[in-house]
Amino acid sequence: MLLAGYVVKRFGKRRMMLFAVAAGCCFISG
């Protein structure tokens, strides 16, 4: 959780959400 918070602070929530959606799509299709 601490790592996730650090990433959000560095990249921003919008980019984090996009990354989460992309990872989810790859996981579902893969």
C-alpha cells in the first residue's frame, strides 16, 4: 500500500487509473 501511495504521488491518480485499466484489460484478454 505504501508503494502504491508513492506511485500515485509521483504520477498522479489519472495516470494510475489508466494504468490500472490497461493492466486489467491485458489480464482479462491474456
